[in-house]
Amino acid sequence: MNTPHHPIAIVGAGLGGLSLARVLHVNGIEAAVFDLEADRHARTQGGMLDIHTHNGQIALRAAGLYDDFRSLVHSGGEATRVLDKHATVHWEEPDDGTGDRPEVDRGQLRDLLLDSLPETTVHWDHKVTAARPLAGGRHEITFADGTTHTTDLLIGADGAWSRIRPLVSDARPVYTGISFIETNLLHAATDHPDSLGVVGDGALFALQENKGFFAHHQTDGSLHIYTALRADERWLDTIDFTDAEAAKAAVLAQFDCWDDSLTALLATSDTALVPRKINALPIGHRWDRVPGVTLLGDAAHVMSPFAGEGANLAMLDGAELGEALADHESDTEKALAVYEEGLFRRSQETAQESADGLELCFSQNPIDQLISIFSAAPADPA
């Protein structure tokens, strides 16, 4: 039996991989996308994203989807509140519709990208277990069912623990010192009105003493919440998250003397508690040019979320790679060199911003610095 071959193979159907596939499609270049999920509905896609003018929105324009994106924007979603551990409001800004970081539901944005592609583009239930170089810059990818495909150009858009990254780099993400517990409060207006009152229309930052709560009011009326703190890398492993009430008690023991309205964001969760260790690649991660393969998104530059740029960067990576391939269609290696030059520069700058943001948020008294950042005038893009 002949091994299936694809001129371009993208591993990972996240926002970055789909942005690449869409920009290629717009330019008349087709690609195959492989994803480990059983189908597009296999799992929820997380919370809200603020899409920035200098990266995410550029990608959506390149994809020809900007106007459709605007129809998905969460009215009121840019509202922001900063609280201390006593639930005292130190800063609050409503969403008056003039902001440049509109909020959108990650799942809806992913659906927009998926629906913009031919149905045959994404190959679901294709978990990559290995990849190896062949002659002439070609690569072979092996899937969990033992089948293999070959490709002329392999792009790893497969996240923090990328199976494709080892082809170009030995680097692996390391623990940043911050642990998250992800939860949701459903039907907030009717079932959790007090929590909705604390969070407000948009985003909540309640931070002090190296810990806190991040929350966002979702378009479906739920509250998406991250309880976060500095902790030993093994701390989450000591908690039995199959026992929801015991797990809540173990986490909330770290929030003694915090206001009940804040601890209720975890204590009254309607969904299972999901532990997440925040990992990052080294700042300035880069690699030498390897024929026929490259990375984008978290596979290239996973960082902590404290610059708010991860999804935006992944989308811009995908768009810029797609445009480079279209501009240099007869010279793939030239396209990859052009793309990686920009990728390395912006990812290093943003990774440093992310590391600095982590240190700011998880200090003893981050509130004044946080307010200073939120209240600063937007930088002149010129």
C-alpha cells in the first residue's frame, strides 16, 4: 500500500495551525492538518481571548476573516477590575466600546477558522507519535494507529509538548513556579449572582501575596476562573482532584483570610477542578534552519500567560508563515528563513514580557503596578 503524501502537513488544529491553513487556502495553497482530537467537538476550548491589533487582528485580516471576527466580539468583555484579597476594588474600567483588545470566545474563534476551510482539510483522530527526516528535506510522520504519512514541509503547531520540536531543538518547557486550578461557574446571573457581582462584565484580577484569582465573564453567561499561586512543582500532584470537595479544601487552605466572595469562585465551582502547571520554554528559544520543517505557536515559544499574547502570537505565526510560503512558493527554504527571522525576534520580546508579567502578578503587593499597566495609554504602533 502506498504511503499517503502531502506537500504541506500541519500538526495541530489549534488557532495557530488553522490560521496557517486558512492563509494558505486564501493564497491557493492547500495543506493537510492533523489533530489528535476525535473531532472538533471533542473538548471545550477554554475561555475568552483578547485579540490584539498588532498580531491577532493582523492574522485575521490576512485570513480574510476580520469582519466575521468582529461579529463574534463580546460586548462589554474589555471591562476590567483589580481587587485585593479583601475584595476591595482598587481599579475598575468599563468597556465603552473604544478599546483595541476586543474579547472573543476561543471556541467561537476556532469554529470561525474551521468553517473557513474545506471539510477535508483537517484529519481528526490523528495523534502523531513520531516524526523523522527523510532525504531531500522530506519527513515521515507516524500516528498512534501505526499508519504513516510523508510530507515535503512539516509544521509543528502541536503545542507545548510538541512531537515535532525535537526535529529542530532539544529544548523542553520547564515549570515557571506558578500553578493554576481551572474551574467554571455556570449560569452566573441566576445561580451565582454574588460571584457575578464580584467579577463584573469582563475580567477580574484579584491578586496579593503571591497568589490570586483570575476570572472572566463568558459570552454564554458563565464565569471562567483560574485560581493561581506560587507553589512547588509537585504541589498539585499531592492533591486528589477526583475528590472535588477535598481538592477544593486543599487549595483553599492556601487562601486563608481571603474574602469569602473571592474564595467562592472556587468553592462553588459547577465543573471539575482542572490542575494546570504553567510551563515555559527558555526566553529567546530558537534553532538553526532545518530543511523541510518549522514550528509555530506554543511549539515554538510556549510562555506563561502573563503577557496575554500566546494565542495572538500563534495566529500571527500562522499568518506570516502562510504569507511567506505564498510569496516564495518556488523556494520553501527561503520562505522558512524569512518566517523564522520574524518569529524569533517577536517571540523573544514577548517571552520576556510574559516572564516580567509573572513576577509582577505574583509578588506581595502587585496592585499598584498592575493598575499602572492597565491605565497606561496605548503605545503608538508607529
